[in-house]
Amino acid sequence: MTTLTHYLQSQEIYPAVSSVITTVTDIGKDIAALLKKGALADILGEAGNQNVQGEEQKKLDVLANDMLLDALAQNTHCAGVASEELDHATPANNDGELLVLFDPLDGSSNIDINMAVGTIFSVLPYERQGEQIEDTDFLQHGHKQLAAGYLLYGTSTMLALTIDSDVVMFSLDPDSGDYVMVNERVQIAADTSEYAINSSNYRYWLAPMQQYIDELIAGETGVRGRDFNTRWVAAMVGDVHRILCRGGLFTYPFDTKYAHKAGKLRLMYEANPMSLLIERAGGGATDATQRILDITPTDIHQRVPVVLGSKNEVEYVKTLHLQHQ
Ligand code: AHG
Ligand code: MN
Ligand code: MN
Ligand code: MN
């Protein structure tokens, strides 16, 4: 039985990366324990203020953020942190070699209904070691990530992690407190008949995305010649996990619903880490036409349309969008 500790020691992993992954995943155990208590831990409901995203913060958004922030501030390898729940990047240790970005609690609308939520994390190199970090230090391409992963707090707590070429999956053993490896090389099937999208936004999508979804709904009577099934967890971590387990397509497309018009998901701590996982598992990840990991960031909270999952399906969506250009 290989634990996360064994795995980190066994690989030729940069000790600093290993250390911050251990810090984040240890806090993941504490978040999982709080979620197990649920209402009894007084962690449900609103925190009473809005975050920089314009969202009503949940108590657990704030609590998870503070737990990760406090723990990483103690880790000498961490130079600074960027979080969905913090307006700006927060300095940690100026001599640290790494920057850590996270969505502390993904799927907040699921917290109060006891549905799956997660934590998404990303590790970038810090190029100005010795100086205090600034937001701009985080604006690096997704392909520069040194590590990325998520914790899924579901019926069991699972960790998906990529450091070098592979995606490795672990399950938290509640008895030992160890993350035990359950898949040493996750691979996604190139084709799928399962897709995930919030269809209530149909009227806000661009024409090619409307066409794509119309084709899926037409099933075997339409141009795709087969029936499709749909799932929507309302937590990106849950939808991405399903795709890593059995393939599929997930999209939160460009829409005209939000003032920022790019779609809902954030590049730096949702789209980039998830895209690294999906690509390394053999899938595709685009903003509908270009590779997400090649997008040049301009703001730590910028949003981006996301189409990711089974490679051939992501390519098909890209073809439809290019035909409309
Ligand atoms: P977060 O809870 O971290 O703000 O992220 C929620 C995101 C993502 O996890 C999920 O796929 C999407 O929002 C769900 O959006 P809808 O509520 O519009 O379905
Ligand atoms: Mn999120
Ligand atoms: Mn969140
Ligand atoms: Mn949020």
C-alpha cells in the first residue's frame, strides 16, 4: 500500500513542492473532518459578506481559506498565496521558492445541502525569491505549474495530484489518516457520451455552444448518431473527478450572463490546475478554441470559458467554434 508520504519521498520531487503539497493535503484532512460534522460544527450558512468575486461568502469558504492561509504562512517554502477568497495575493515567507494558489472551497452552493465540495490547488515557481510577493508574480502561464491537484470531499475524501507527467489518485483512509494510492496513472477515454453543463444558461451562450448542446440533445436522431447523458454536480471538482474516473465533457462556456462575460470559472485556481490534471490524464482543456494552459494571465481573479475532458469531444467543440469564426 503506497501512501502519499511514500509517493512524495519516492519520486524525484523537489522537496519544496513535496512540502507544500503535504501542508495543503494535511489541511484537507481538517476540512474533511469539519464537513463530516456538518451542521454540528456550525460551519453551514453565510459568512455575512461578499468576496472579490461578488459572491456571498459561506462560513466554510472563509474557514477553509483561513486554515490554508495560516498553514502555508508557516511553511518556509511558500513565498505567498493567492486565493479565490482574498482580494489580493498574501505574502508568506519572502525566501520561499514557491507560490501557492487555491480555491479553498469549490462548490460552495453544495455546502448547505450536504453535496460534494472540494479544494483546488496549484503550485507555481517564485521568480523573485527574497523579495515580498505581488499579484503580478502569480500571473504565469498554466503550463508553468510545478504541481496541481484537488481534494474531493465526497462519500470518501479523495486527492488527485499531478507533479510530473502522471495523474495519481489517493483515497483518505479515515482509520489511519493516510492518503492511500488507488490509481498510479489516471487515463481518460478519448470519446464519451456524457456531458456536464448548466443548461439553464442556454440563452446566454454563443451560437456554436448552443449548436453543440442541441446536437447532444438530438442524440441518435441527430448528426452525432448516438444518445448522450448529462450530469451536473455544481462543484467543478465533482465533475472533473467523474471525468478522470470515466471520461466525459465538462463546460462552463463563455456567456453574456455575467458582467465579465467570460463565463464563471477562474483561470488561476480553477481552470489552470484542472486543465493540467486533465491534459496529463490524456484529455483536452480549452477556452473553446485555445489551450487553457497557454492563456497569458492578466489578473489573479480573471475568468475564462472552460471546455475540458475526453480529447475527441473537446476537439469537436473546438471545430464547431472555429467554423463559426
Ligand atoms: P466556487 O464554489 O468555488 O465559487 O465554484 C463554483 C463553480 C464551480 O465549482 C461549479 O462548476 C460552478 O461554479 C457551478 O456554477 P452554477 O452554480 O452556475 O451551476
Ligand atoms: Mn470553485
Ligand atoms: Mn470556492
Ligand atoms: Mn466562490
